[in-house]
Amino acid sequence: MSLRSEKDQMKFECRIAKPGDEDGIMHVLTGVASEIPVPIGDDDPDSQEIMRFILSECCESGESLVATDANGMIIGFVLAKADVRERFFKSNQAVSIRYIGVKHSWRQRGIFADLMQRMKAAQRPLKASVLHTNKGQMADRLSKLGFTIEKSGDTETDFAWRPSPHEKLQTSV
């Protein structure tokens, strides 16, 4: 049995989420739920059931990503699925980002940036809504990544990122 070095223990990998990842994502989501905020407390079985449905739907979509540590444990995620409304009305391959989270002990290591870079690398429009009560500065983070405000209401702000024609040319070369 070999001991992993501290550097190896800090490495992470990103991959497409798949069915079976729901429990690992739920574990991370539970730790960050108050920041988003999303109600998934033990005292509300209905909210947990709804969230498990959302997790399952997003893991099956092929649009979600997870970050894992050297042992394969999920430490971060981007839950996403096809944006059916935008795909229908604008005839594009838009993706709706539902939730993003990184385990507290893994923050400040580039996981969020890596996950979002991979989402953008697919060169499809991305949509996200951020509650005004979000405590994780998600609106600022999305703005820094090039997302623009589409509309802002009483409770949330809708953001969008669209690949530019220049970016599409660079990735196809």
C-alpha cells in the first residue's frame, strides 16, 4: 500500500456526469445549499425528492459535469440540461445550467473555472438564473466568465453566454 503525496491528493479531474453520480452530487450540494440557496434539508423530504429528480434528470442529460478527486469522489459539479425553450424558439443547442457547486474544502483550486471552461468549450449557448439571495457571488462569477444579463426580476437575474463566431472558428481549427 502506497501513501499518496499531498500534491496527488489535491489533483482533480472533470468528466461528464452520468447516472449513478446523484449521491455524490447530493453530498456536495447539501454542503453548499445555503449559499445557492436551495432547500434540501433533512426536515423536508419533499424538497429532497424533488432535488433527486432534478439530479437524475441532469445526470442523464449528458450536459452536466462533475469534478472528482484522486479517489474518484465528487468534489464539484455543474448540473445542466438542454434548454428546450431556447432550442425550440432559436433553433440552437442551448444548455440551461441549474446548479453549480464546489465542496468547501476544495475551493480556490480552479475547479469552478475548469468546469465552466469545459461548459463553454462545447461552443453552445449557456443560460443560468441566479437568485438575488445567492451568497456565493455567482452573479459576479458568471459576469467575469463573459455571461451577460438577459433580464433581472424581483427574485433572480437571468444570464446568458453565447459563443462568438471568432471562438467557433478557433475551436474548429
